[in-house]
Amino acid sequence: MRIRKILAGLVLGSTVGLGVLASPAQAVSAGTSAAAASSEVAAAVPHFYASYWNYSDCENAGWYWRDLHPSWGAECRYAKGTDGNYKWHLYMWY
């Protein structure tokens, strides 16, 4: 009877010990891949920067930021703003 308790304790202890050791390794690998995937997605999506009444103002602001950061991209889109008026919206991706 005592030997059964000892064996059961060893089996249970080793199972729990292996589970504790395996769980953090899985969490780290899952977190790393999720962070890498989110940075790839974020790099491909244009982000709203500002609204302008004139296309030339929007384009000049885009070129200003692209001159400072050559790897960034800029695009001006004509769309309705939050105030209901149509404007030029500068979108940038980096």
C-alpha cells in the first residue's frame, strides 16, 4: 500500500512537473509569433495622419514626412471627414 502511494506520488509529480516546464515554452513561442505577425500586418496598413482642404497641402505634408523618413509611404485620399465635409486625408505607412 505504501509503495503504491509512493509510485502514484512520483507519477503525479513528474506529470505536473513536465506540464509546468512545457507551458512557458509554448506561451513564449506563441507570444513571439503573434508579435511578429502583428508587426507585419501593421507595417502594411496605412495610418490616418491629418486632413487638409487642398490636395497640394496634403501632398506637401506627405513629402515632408517622406523626406525625413525615406522608408515611409504617403497617400492622399479624397473622402468625407468626421464633420461631414469632403477633404483630402493623408495616410502614412511605416
